[in-house]
Amino acid sequence: MTRPAGTKALLGGLSVLVLMLFFLSLLTGPADISPVDSLRVLVSPDDSALTLVMWEIRLPRALLGLMIGASLGLSGAVLQGYLRNPLAEPGLLGVSASASLGAVVAIHSGLAAAFALALPLMALVGALACVVALHLLAGRMGSALTVILAGVALSSLAGAMTSLVLNLSSNPFAALEIVFWMLGSLADRSMVHVYLAAPFMLAGWALLAGLGRMLDTLTLGPDTAASMGTSMRRVGLLATFGTALSVGAATAVAGAIGFVGLIVPHLLRPLVGSQPSRLLPASALGGACLLLAADVAVRLIAPERDLKLGVLTAAIGAPFFLWLVIKHRRSAA
């Protein structure tokens, strides 16, 4: 068991790393701007083009990278604790797929072209509708297995409907826009996206962050947790609606970005003694670190080709799955 002092040191180190990567994100881009000038216009904006670059392009991108990474890391840690499944992540409940379906419908129907905020708003509606359907399918006292099966069914349905929209799209430009959006990216986002996503993410974080102690009791088993006063129904509601709000908002403004919620809790769990109440803040900070670093990397690896953020996180996540397979085979041997 990791001591509290060790956990505090880990959280402190992750916080410093988040700040470093946040400033690195602010200083990375195709425009040739010195670090001193970049930070100067953030503190004291003026009417120059430099202020426009920093306040309307780089700052929103860095803020969204931090917020979305924290949302994915935190929700992944909560779902792994609630479902008692090490492979659980936000996509398992169908939230990401349903949010993507809402955004795809907005693009295909022309709503996104007529009203700029229609796309993220439709994505949020899709995420919340998914959680309502999830609870209707799982029932009042749905077990972890029932929730997982319902989530897989909803994710498959949303994926099938998204493929159907693409298949029936008569506009090749709309189809291309849909495909690119689904790959996930923080490019070309503005402060409007930050203002839209922030309230939902903050509400989601508030729901998820309060689950630490209840998830600690769940490590002893659902029956023992119930005898200690933990309500499985309350845990389920807080976990799923918190995930829908935070991850739905993340998907709404950035598209589908996978594997962060799976990788980060796995990497940090041994460092906090596998205690969920300590893992949650560490995973939020770790998710922010991973996504900020990945977003900096996509700007450095192929700046002229617009490498998508979701592609890079998937390229990282696939080898991680292979490592998990090898690890479990060795432990079972």
C-alpha cells in the first residue's frame, strides 16, 4: 500500500508536469513566435496578430487538451472501479459512440452548417440519451455485467447508425468532414468551444470526484460495500451521468479520442496502492499530461499533414493492449 506522503508526491509531480506541458502546448505551433512574446501577449493582450494567435488558437487548444485529458483519465478510473473491470473505459458505456452519432447527424443534416454550435450540442444530447438508455436497459439494480452488456449494445448500435449515415451520405464533402471529425482533433478550436464544454465538464468532474470513498469500499466486494452503507444504485448513477457529462462534452468539441481512459489508470494504479480514492485525482492529472503531450506531438511529427490526435492515441493504445495481454499471460503462468 502506497503511503499518503507518496501519493502527495505523485500528485505534486503530475501537477508540475501538467503545467510544463500546458506551457509547452502554448509555445508550440507553425507561427514563429518567441516564448517571451507569446507569454507577454497572454498577460497583456493588444491588437496585434500575435494576440489573435495566442488567444484564439493556442490558448483554447491547450485548455481543451488539459480539460479533455482530465475528463478521460478521471472517468476511466471511475468506471474501472465501479465495474470492477480493468478494461473499462468511457467508450465501453457507448457514451463516445453516441456523442459521435449526434455530431454526425448534425453534420449530415446540415444543422452544423446552419448553426455553428449545433454539432457540439447534438453530441451532448447523444451522450446523455445514451446514459438514459443504459439505465433503462440495465434496470434499477443492474449488475456490473448487465451495465457492460448494455453499454456494448448501445455502442454497437451507435456505431452502426453512424456507418449508415456515412453510407447514405450523398455529399462527399460532408462524408469527408464526418470522417475527419471522428478521428479526433484539437485543431481549429476556439474559446467558444471552451466555454461550451467547461460547464458540462465541471459538473461531470463534481459527480465523479465524490465517488472515491465509495469505490474504496467496492474493492471489498459489492456485498461488503452494501453492508458498509454504499448504495450501488447511487454509485452507478453518479458514475454514468458524470461520465456522460464530462466525456460527452469532450467528444462534442474534439471528436472521439480513445484509449486515454484505459491507459492512464493502469499506469498509475500501482503507484497509489490500487486505492481508487487516490487513483481518481492522479488519473485526472495523468490524463491531462498524456493528452497535452500527444497534442504537442501531432504538431511536431507532421505539422503539414494535420495528423489527428485520435489517430496518435490509438497508435499508443494498441501496443498497450498487447502489453496487457503479455502481462496477464505471464501472471497466469
